[in-house]
Amino acid sequence: MIAVDIASDLDRVLHTEQQVLTRIAEVAAQIDADYEGREPLIVGVLNGAMMTVSDLTRAMTSHCEVDWMAVSSYGSGTRSSGVVRILKDLTTDISGRHVLIAEDIVDTGLTLSYLVKNLRNREPASLEVMTMFRKPDAMTCPVNLKYVGFDIPNEFVVGYGLDYSGRYRNLRDVATLAPHVYS
Ligand code: 5GP
């Protein structure tokens, strides 16, 4: 679906699908260049990063592998619970591998700093992070983000894999929700 299909649910569109795809192609080109001669293992963080990983890897022109982790940091609302749990672990042994975590969004940075610590203990050859969206004003846990798609305001957004109560992941654009959706 696109924003006009659910216009009454939305407040405003922050980035259209086309803007997201254009930016992801730039990030993919940078990753291709940086990883020349080293095949990265892209670790997608489910469920939010599903679109990011599929578009990023298809925009790359060099080989990569993909594996997935699922973590929970939020309940069904819009505030961080402060608790990170691994719901699904990797199937790949990452020791000695060049690992690139692909995130949908970094808000406080809590989820990511937990993930980085966890994966670093498994002794990868290198470990970097790509996120499609970052909220610079919300970050409380500093994490080194090598690749960032867009910086966005400190507001709750949906679309491009990001949900509210399970919905809106299939919205192609990235938007804020109208207040009546929360009530
Ligand atoms: P953090 O630990 O950085 O505060 O939050 C990271 C996770 O919270 C993201 O991977 C995502 O699942 C969720 N999250 C943070 N901000 C947003 C947002 O604006 N919209 C949605 N849908 N999820 C968010």
C-alpha cells in the first residue's frame, strides 16, 4: 500500500518509497566499495528490517550472505520497554566473518548496543552497523553507526517494515500516524 491508500490514518509522509530506494542505492554502493574483496554477512534484525535488507542486498552489486535475528525491545506501544530479548538467534557461526548489522531504525540505541555487544562476543573479523533511519535526538546509548539512510525527527514512524501494533509494515512510504490511530 502507499500513503494515499490510508491517508486518514496518517499525519504526514516523511519519505516516499522513491526517496528511500534512491538513498538505499547510494548506501549499497558505499557498502560494495567498502567491502571489496570481503564478502559481508548481512544480519537483518526482524521484523522491522525486512524491507531494508531485501532492498539493500538487491541494490548491491557484489556477493553477500544474509542471516536474521529477532529481538524484542518494544511492546505494542510507541515507547521503549528498556528490555531486550533475543527471540530468534542467527543460524550462522559469525566468528571470523565480516558482519554488517542491518537495522530498520535506531531510536534510543538500546537495542543496537545490546546486539553489538552480543555479536562482538562471537568474535567476528569485523562488525559494523547500517540503519535505514536514525533519530539523533532520541539516542541515549551511543552506538557507532557506519551507514545511515536518513536522520528523522524524534517521532514515531511507520511504513517500510516499521509497524504500529503489527500494522503498517506494508506501507511503502514512511509516515507519522494521525493521533486518532493511537486512541
Ligand atoms: P531503540 O532500542 O533504538 O530505542 O529502538 C529500536 C527498535 O524500536 C527498532 O528496531 C524498532 O523496532 C523500534 N522503534 C523505534 N522507533 C520506532 C518508530 O519510530 N517506529 C516504529 N514502528 N518502531 C520503532
